[in-house]
Amino acid sequence: MPKPPAPNPASQNKEAAAAAARNTDSGPGRIDPAQADLAARRMAEVQQTVAAMPHNATKPLEHGFENGTNPPAGEAVEPPSRLVGASTLSEENDSAKVGTAALDGLNATTESLDRVRVDSSGRTLTTNQGVAVSDNQNSLKYGVRGPVLLEDFVLREKITHFDHERIPERIVHARGSGAHGFFECLRPLTDVTMAAPFREAGKRTPVFVRFSTVQGERGSKDTARDVRGFAVKFYTDEGNWDLVGNNMPVFFIQDAMKFPDLVHAVKPEPHHQMPQAASAHDTFWDFVSLMPESTHMLMWVMSDRAIPRSFATMQGFGVHTFRLVNEQGVSVFCKFHWSPAAGTHSLVWDEAVKISGADPDYHRRDLWERIEAGNYPEYELGLQTFTEEQAEQFSFDILDATKIVPEELVPVIPVGRMVLNRNPDNFFAETEQVAFCTAQVIPGIDFSNDPLLAGRIHSYVDTQISRLGGPNFHEIPINAPLVQVHNNQRDGMHRQAIHRGRVNYEPNSLAGGCPFQAGAAQGFVSVPARIRAEEEQGKVRAKPEKFADHYTQARLFYESQTPVEQCHIANAFRFELSKVTVPAIRERMVASLRNASEDLALKVGQGLGMDPLPDPLPPALADPAPPEVTKSPPLSLLARPGDGSIRGRKVALLVAPGVRAAPLLQVQQALLEQGAIGRLVGPRIGPMPTADGAAVDADASLENEPGFLFDALVLPDGAEAVAALAQDGHTAEFVRDQFRHCKTILVLGAARELLALAGLPPSLDKAQAQGGTGLILAGEGEEQAATQAFLQALAKHRHFGREMDPPLV
């Protein structure tokens, strides 16, 4: 194949090329292939390769009988390097699960069937997740003569697979994005668990993480007000462990019996299938206003937690109480917490609404671009551990998924970190086909009696069977464990393994007894007693008394927020309930809120025109236990700023013909040095003449990249450029949205005129602007100091001191 011709060298600034190459939605007008930066080099080589095929040379030969009998070979160009054909720059980040980059010109699926043959000689019996089975003779029962328990995931897997041996979109969490990475243990946790990822300091376990919204369909928007899924698949050396959680530590309901009702209520209403990916409608609020146990979760969903800035700035929680078990069989209760190193940050509502129209893939794009740019999302894993005796003393029930264990009561202890450093090669094969199941645990991790968790143990496996076409979904590459799988499960749809021999049962002698059960020394053994039970109590359909306290922790959450966040919660309730068409539902919800916070109920009621407020709903528990904690600062987003870095942030640097390029490019270089991306945004993309002779090449336009997509804004100096920007109506929108969303704005020289054009309050003079409102003004000669102030202000994420409700700008 001929090589493409080398393009003429361009005088693009190196930092500008590096910044432009880190985006997936538009690019500059010219690219210098000599750049050393890998992302810029790939962009240049892709351009070079594409330019070598200016048209389809074989198109004229598709017509006529003679050509039809003698079709030509297709046109091909040899790319300058393998970078051109790579799905992702992160393919070099290998692990035991993802392997390395694809071999040049090889489809590994066509190799010999040796790659899928299975021989169980000398191997112990395992589940499909590679977890060794200790006892293959008995199902898990409550006592030797008691009923079989639903949580027996070994029995469930075995029977379910057998049921499906003769031979669609997720119901929830359909809209998702995923990435590969690793979990690294900080110190051995063998005193509390034998779980493989926690056995030694520095041990790395491959992971695949999928983030998602809950309500929306696959094609819905990323920035909806919603719970976010935070599911982690650990490919451990003792089988797969799935920690399937959310970005909120509590949930709407206490028992899995109500899960279908919750999902039916929050999904589009069945008579007209509206609204999509939104809870602001009658059926959701009708349901939750009749379910007071939802109040605590509603505080979280109406808070800024429900509209995260990105997946990289979002917490994660295991939600339920789990068990950790050590090698001596001693267990403790455990809550799992993921905390982003970049801090926990959110969007504001107006911004989220606008972004959903301009870029519905906003979170998906951000995750992909961070990893491609080497700004790998990182999270700290923390554990809250406590004993049964401690749990019995709490004023709430630890089996209640609508409750948290406050950090003031049980501190969160850091135990490891997770780094996401590789994008998938193929969205469908990996992100869409990955199957998470709460039933997939390993030795050292066990369940509690949480009734919501019990239903999830059953439901997830059942859902995957329907969605992925049969019981062999564990053989899809992204779901396959790293350890050997050996059992007697056979056939079913999409079976990949080709089993050797004639034995598919146990016990057997024809295969020498193999695969044989592992026994307690190697296999998974359920903790015999999970929470102390009163022997005189039999099986009953009821909830413990402490489950009836529906408002104490809702009050705790609200009282722990800053005044700004409390206003956001009230505004969210006001907006959502304004969409409810039945006044009685609105009144019922405000009546419920009065039990959690009179202040909140008053704000919401006034916003809905309620005077007087409805009487409070009668609580299910008249006299709840006094709470141990009444205010918990860690529940506030503003208490989680992260490591103070600006890595992964995206900043718009406006340009136009006649711009003073030097100070602008200095800001761009300073951003890049700290891991942020400064994009040159102009009235159009492509090269721009400048006032000082430096070359600038806009890689985005005011039209295709609206201001609310950026974390900060730099307005340029240069009278001609300012005049050109003032003639474009997008500029004023750009400035207004950045100001309205409380983001950092750097104004260089003559660009101050653009503030007045956008209608910013004239009282924001230079003295006030330098005082912490996030609006930084720089005259000529002040650019260097202003740039440092800008970087410091950008690290604060937002400047809520200038927020206005309703907005005046």
C-alpha cells in the first residue's frame, strides 16, 4: 500500500496542538505532525492518512456489466503508524484481564479452538465466576431442617443454568459508560477479611467500572437529575466480585418487594411514555409521597448529588450493609465508600438542562477524554466496619437501606485506591455486555439480612439471562473471570466452552471425581449467623421497628448542607413538584417534608404557592430514638473539594481575528502543565490572524461548543478581537452562562467590554472581582499574576457567592 504524502509543516503552537488533540467533538484547521505529544501525533497522522484518500477512486468502477464481472481491489493507504487504527490511546495500559493492544492484523477469535477448550482434570469445582464451591451436596438452609434461603447463590446459579440449558436493554441503568483500571490495596486487611483484593499492600486487582443513570433509556441524556450507578467488577484471583452500588449511600425503599413499584412509578408514564429520564411527573411523586421511607433518599436526589459534574468527580457507595469475613470465620459489618481524588463536584440545574441539549453525551465524553489524555480518574476506597454489638446500639437499623451510618459514628478508613486508565476497545462488547450481579461475591465478602439486598441477589442474575440471551453470559469475554472455571454446567444459548470428556455430573468416577468440590478450606462458605435473631421469632412479612423512622436521617442530610446547597434542594423540589399536575400530590409531598425540615417545607411550599402549608403527615413512628449525630459535615459536597488539582477541567479561551495571542497562549500552557485542557474557541474553527504575529488555530467554535460545556472562561485582549466577538451573539451567551453558573472567568485587557455586553452587574468592578467572586480582571502587564489567580480560583470549582435565584443575568 502507498504511504500518504507528508503535509506541509504548520506553525501551530505545541501546547495548543496538545490541547486540541484531547477532544472528541471538533478539531483545529491544521495540525503539525512533528508534535511529540502522542494525542497530537495521532490527530496529525489520522489527518495525513485521510488526506491521502481525497475521493473514492473505485466508485466509477461500480457500474456496468463489465465492471460487475471484474471488480477491482479496494483502495487502501498504509497509515504512518499503529496509532491511526487504535480505538484508544490507553490501549498500552495492560492488565491480566484486558491484556495488551490487539496484535497487528490479527483477529484472535479465528484462532484454534484450543483457546476455548476446557479440561477439569485435577481441578476443584467452581461457580461460573470462578469461586470455589465448598459443598455441592446441600443447599443453604436456616438450620438443618429449616427452609432453603434465597441468598444461596451457588444453588441459584446451578439450578438457573440447568433451567435454561434448552434453549434485550437493561430495565434500569440502561444508559452507561465504562472503563478498565485497577484497584490497589494500601495495607493488608487480613484481620477483618480474607477477600483476595485486600490481602497485601500494593496488590493490584484488575477492575472494570460502569457508571450509569437509572431511569433513562440507552439513548437518553447524561445530565438528567437521577441516581447514578457506580458498579465495579473486581477480577480477583479467587473469582469475580461485583460491588454494585450508586453515587448515593441510601435508596428509596427498604424491601425488594417494592422495587418494581418504584421503577414503574419513575419510568415514563405508561399511557403516553413521557417524560424520558425524569422524575418530575405525577406517578413518581404520587408513589414517593405515599412512601415516607423515601424522604431521606429524596433529599439526596433533590440535592446537587443528582447532577454530578462528571463520573470522575462523583462518589460511590455500596448502599447496603455487607459482611467481611476473616480466615477464622469471624465477621464484621461493612459499608463501602468510593471517594474521587478530584473532589465531589456537581453541575447547577440551569447548566445541566443546557448541556443535555448541546451534548447529551457529556459525561460519557468526559470520561473517555480524561483517560485518553492521561488524566486518569482515581478513587479512594474507604470502609466503615462495626460489630453486631455496635450495630445493636445504633438508633437506626443497619439493615435499612434508607439509612446511612454517619461518619461521626463510624469513621471511614481508607484501604485502597482505584485508577481507571484504559478505555474500552469496543463499547458494545465491553460496556454494553458487561453483566454485574450482586450475587457475585468471593470468600471474605458476605451478605447481611438487608431485605432489599436479598432481592437484588436474585434479580440481577435473572435479568442478565434475559438480556444477554441465556445462562452463558459469564462466558462473554468482559464477564469472564481470570481464574479457571470448572463445573458440570453444559449447553444453553451461546455456549463458548468446548468441554472434553463425557462426564457432566458430580459425584462421578468416570472422570476420577473431577471437578470435585473444594471444601471449606478453599471454597466459599456462608457465615452461619448473619445478625443475632431472637429464637422465639418465626418467619414473618414485617419490618423491624427502627425501619419506621423515616425522617431523622432526612433531617440529618438537610441540616448538614451549606445554605447554598439547601437552596438548591428546595429549588429542585420546587421544580419537580411544579411538574406534578395533581395538587393533592404536591400538598402531600410538602406535608411529608414538614416532618424532615420546616425550613425546607416552607421554601418549597412558598415556591408552589401554598399558603398556609398543609398539616404534617402522621409519622409511622411517633417517638423515634434520639439520633447520635444531628449534623454531619462530610454529607456536604462543599466539604469534598478533592486534592485541589484542576486535572481534567476544560477551559474555553475565546479567540477572534486580531487577538493578542501571547497572553492567551501563556494561560493555555499553564493549564496544560496542570492537566487541564484549554480550548481555543472562535467565531469559526481554523487559523486566526493575530495582533502579535503568533499563530492560533481555533479547534472549537462558539456555535459547536456552548459556554456551559466548559469549567471556566478566558476572554482575550485585543481591540479588534473584542469587537469581532461583540458582533457574535454567542459571545454574550457564553459569558452569561459562565457567570450564571458561578464559574471562574479571566478577563484580559480590552475584553472587559464583553462583560457589559453580556449584561453583568456593573457593581462587579475590579476591586470586587479580585476579592473572591471568581471574576478576575487583568490589565496589560498584569497577565502573569492574573493567570496564577485564575488557576487558584479554578481549583475552587464554583463561586456560589454570586449565585442569584431567580437569576438577574
